[in-house]
Amino acid sequence: MSFIKVTPFSSEDTIQAAFIEQCLLNSRAIPELLLFYHIPNEGKRTMAQAMRMKGLGVKAGVPDLHLPVGRHPYIGLWIEFKTATGSTSKTQKWWHTALR
């Protein structure tokens, strides 16, 4: 049973939360789903917060979620969520190519 409803007008946050909910609901059958984690590189920040986050290694364009589970020949899975009208930025496209 899903508690988070996704519609064609849902935000990226809602879509991602629904995905994580489904991972939790299916983790008994696929325990590796519990290893998905969010990469907090979105949102507005003050200049001081942005400088601190950059110093800690946060980088623009990195996909939203990472599953650090390898399945030969792959070393993990990264997911970038978009709304029905969303598009990837140039920096996101660079990361997607680099991670392939």
C-alpha cells in the first residue's frame, strides 16, 4: 500500500518520496533497497551555507539518489528525478555521462 500519491503535477520531492516509500515497502524481498540514500545537493542556501557545503564535497549536478550496490558489470545505481515538465541541466548531463 502506498501512502504518497504521485500525479502528473507532483513535485520532484513528492516523486522521490514515493520512490523511497516503495523501496521501503519492497525491502523485505530486496534488502538492498534499504541502501538507497539521498544526495543533498539541491535547494537554496545562503552564501555561507553554500561555501560550507562545497567545502564538504557537495557538487552541483550529482543525481538525487544513489544505491551503492554493485551487480557485474555495474558498480551502483544513480537516479535523477524529474517532473513531467522538468529537464536536466548541462551539469547534470555531464554527471550522467561521467557516471556511465
